[in-house]
Amino acid sequence: MTSSIPSDLPSAADVRAAAARLAGVAVRTPLLESGLLNARLGGRLLVKAEPLQRTGSFKFRGAYNRVSLIPAADRDRGVVALSSGNHAQGVAAAAAMLGLSATVVMPADAPAIKRANTAALGARVVAYDRHCDDREAIAAGIAARTGATIVKPYDDPGIIAGQGTVGLEIAEQTAELGVRPDAVLVCCGGGGLVSGTALALADAAPGVPVWCVEPAAFDDTRRSLAAGERLGNPPEARSICDALLSPMPGHLTFALNRRLLAGGLAVDDDEVRHAMRTAFETLKLVVEPGGAVALAAVLSGRIEISGRTVVVVASGGNVDPETFADALAA
């Protein structure tokens, strides 16, 4: 078991500073609720609708915060990012808004809508094979040649702090509703969103349990929490949740998550499809596979909701039409 704690972990103060930078730039996304769904579940379900965020996912929050922190002297050399699509779009949008050029290293099998949107936002897209190529090495090579700043997808204090503004908003919005959540469920790939959210909630709503939710084949954070050290996913693992296919938890994110999370949950692809369909039918919300795992955990009974109030984060809505149609037909 490793006991070392990284020295550059973000704090709750960093999350609040990120919120100030994002004020008037990011969308304060709503908490959606369906009386029909509540009656079906026997509890109160509140869904944080990040598909309504700029670029269609929470990733814009961290990207804008991190790019904002780049010193003025370094901005003319641009940024380079690694992403399956949502971070790519967030970085591309943030860079364009702040006047920087952007290059994004994306897997060749990323959803077409994510590749197209990233290019449309002005970024140069460099494709790689996620099963064979080393995306970190590709990005490092680009940065070495150009002097660009690497904007990591999750394991960066500025990224985590920006994503943590989701947690601040949940605390504010539930207080406005006069409720205290019995649990908050957040999707987890590399862990930036759930660690930032947990960090914010520990400060703004102390004592509220936060759980990470992952695809069953990519439950590295769940297993790592149980083992007390970072564990990876097998290379043969596959899932429709393209946004959550990180190889293992990040150094910074796991250091936060092992201290802050109540635990980890996992759902299979069929449960994810059911959650996508339920979000569409009851909340009129389009959610991508990776964005639907937290909702899937509630709908499949992975956590008790009867007589309780549970918040789930629907983290993004960038889904190809074919994948979404398959979910609706499932």
C-alpha cells in the first residue's frame, strides 16, 4: 500500500477560485427532477445536467480553468491535450475563447461527433490507436517540438479544481431546494470530476457521501479504493462508455479519492443503455454512455434510494446518433 501524498493536491480554496474564473463563462447547469421517476424509485432523484454545459459536458469547466492559469508569456505557443472527446472539446473551446491555438491527441475510434466538434472549435486533431499507441508520448513529442503547454485530462490541480465547481453548485442548489443529499454519485474515468466534486462537497456540505461509478470492465478506481493502491484495467477490456476508458486512476485524483470517497460502484453496458433511455424519456435529456453510469447505478439498485434523496451527475451528452438510437431501442 502506498502512503505518499502528492504535494500539489488542489484545495477547496482552489475550487472556489475556479468558480470565480468560470462565473459568467460556464453554465450553472440545473438539477433536473421527474415526479414520475421519483414515484417509481420511492425516493427523490436529482440529476445534475452537465450535457447542458458548454461543449456538452463538464469538461469545459476544468479546461477553461486550467488554460486560464497558463502564464501570458507561454500562451503564444498554444496547448496540447489528450482526450477521447469531451476534454478535447473543452480544451478547444477554452483555447479559442482565450486566444490560444490547440492540438488534441484523440483515439481514432472516438465518436465521430466528438472528433468533428473538436475540429470545428478550431483545434488540430492528431489520431492514435488507443490499444497500441502511447498517447502521453505523442503529446509530449508535440509539446517538445512546439513548446505548447500540455493540458492533462484529469491529473492536474487546475483541471480538478475546475471540475469541482460541479460539487459547489450541487451544494448550493440542494440548499436552495431545502434538502441535504443522502448520497452523490459521480462518473469516474481518470477521476477528475469525482475527486473535484468530493473536494468541494467536503467543504461546502461536509458529511455528504460521494460515490464514484464506473463501467464494470473499467472499475479501476473501485478496485484501487479497496486495495489501497492504484490498479490498472486489463488491455482487453471494452465498454460503450468511451469517455471513461482511462487505464488507471491518476496520482492526484486517487490521492483525493481514497481520502474523500464513500466507495465505488460499477454498472454494465446494458444498464447504461437503460439509463440513457430513462433520462431521455423522463427528463428529456440526451446523455452519452459515460455520462449515464451514475444514473444507471441508481436505476439498477446499486445504491439505496427508497425514502432518500440522491444526486447523480449526468456528465455529458456527446453521443453519436447511432449509439443513442441503439440505447433507445434496447
